[in-house]
Amino acid sequence: MNPVSGTVFDIQRFSVHDGPGVRSTVFLKGCPLSCAWCSNPESQRSQPEMLYFRHLCTGCGACVSACPNRALTPRGTDLARSNGCTLCGACAAACPRHARSVSGRSMSVEEVCAVVREDWRMYMQSGGGVTCGGGEALAQPVFLRALLTELHEELGFHTCLDSSGFAPWETLEALLPVLDLILLDIKHMDDAAHRKATGCTNGPILRNARELAKRNFPVIVRVPLIPGFNDDSAQLTSLGAFLRETGLRDVELMPCHSFGLTKYEALGKPYTGPQGREADADAALAVLNRFSLQIEVHAH
């Protein structure tokens, strides 16, 4: 088993929206994009982070007593953290209300495979497998390649990559022999708008989409439908024309939700994404249907 390790912030079992069948999704930590609407803000930084869900805290003090570094100080129900915190997780383990949690830990290929192997019967019976997502899994290319190789070549699992596509083509190309499917996010066709909302150019993403299409590699294009950002007719028309041009026909529309708002508060980060109005998925479908695409609508 390959000894390479990576930083993982979650392994979600019994997933049914990250590829065919019933799957396990391995979420790798760290992402070059900083999307304002991100539902997993704890995925963006590559380092482990502490989340503190203030509304769950009763001020019982169990975490204060458990901390080996005396890094917590009680302030009513607000248990502040000082610079002495090493993210050891002792406070999270002691909390009876799960008000604290550490996001991100180093895992070896063997450790990840030990978790996902438990559900191999479910993969076989449902036509499922294992999906690697993030964050952005391509931001950990050495670990990702080692993990996918073990899953695909040694264990025989169907493998899928859920990715923004923001990486050099050579990084993505090296993974194709150990991948069965790619779920590729395309957020906006205009580079200036993409830069403003995500902090990154869309150049590598569109380039990778074209290269995958040239090779007829199985791809499902995922479009997070964000109100006021990419749900207008002009943007969707541009997207539809691009997909028709490249030959990428399978599309999932994923209307944005606000399920991750409590995580921003838990991280002490402001949420700057859309609130209130939801994107009109039916209107988006009406535009994209003009381009003879195979479209499904899923929760994002």
C-alpha cells in the first residue's frame, strides 16, 4: 500500500449525488478558488481548522478541562481560543454537544482505503464506487494519484473525481488511467466575472474541459446555479454554446443553497455569497434545452 499521505476533512458514506450508484466521497482539504457561495468553507484552507458552533455550546466547561494546553477560556457560553491551541481535538472529543470540531487531518492512502473498503458490497450491488472531491482534490496531486491508483487498480472500485478543473492539464491528464468519470464544475464563461467571484481565472477550467472532450473521456458538467452571478440568459446561452461546441452533453444544474451558513460563523468568517432569492432552475433549463443537452437538476 502506498505510504503517501494527504489532508482529508471528511469521508461521506452512502452518497448518492456524487456519481453513479451509492458511493463514498473522500473530501480533500484545500482549494485555490474562494467561491463566495461555497457551502464547505472549511474546505478552502489546506491546514486543519477548528469550528466552534456557538449555538450548540452550553458553557459546561468540559472542553476547558480537556484542553492539555490551557488554550480555552470561558466567557459565558463563548469559549474563546488563545494562541496556545494546537488543534489536537481534545476539546472536540470532550464536548457533549459537539459544539467544537476539527476540520482536516492527515490520512494515508491505506487509512482512507480502510474506511471506504467497508462498503464494497454496496458499491458492487448499486454500481457505485468512490468519489474524490474537496475543496479541490487536484490541489493534492501526489496523494490523489496514489489514492486513485489503489482504489481503481488494486481494489477494482469505480472511481470519480469531483473537481473545479482548476489545474494544469498535465496534472489532470496523469489521472485519467485511474479514473472512470469526472464531475467538472463550470461556474461562469466570462473570465472577469469568474475572477471576481472565485479569485481565479476560468482559463485552465475551460481548457481542461476541451481536452477531456477531445479524448471522449466520460464527463458530467456541473453548474452551480448562483442567483445574480450565472443564472442570466446571456451567461447560460454562452455556456450552452460552449458545451455544444465541445460535445460535452451531460449536465447537472445545482441550485445554490444556504446550508453552509453556520459553518462560516463557526470559522469566524463572513459570508459574502447570495442570500434570499434562489436561482430559477426552470428558467435556466429553458435556455440550456435549446442546445440538445442531457440535463438533470440536483441540490448543490
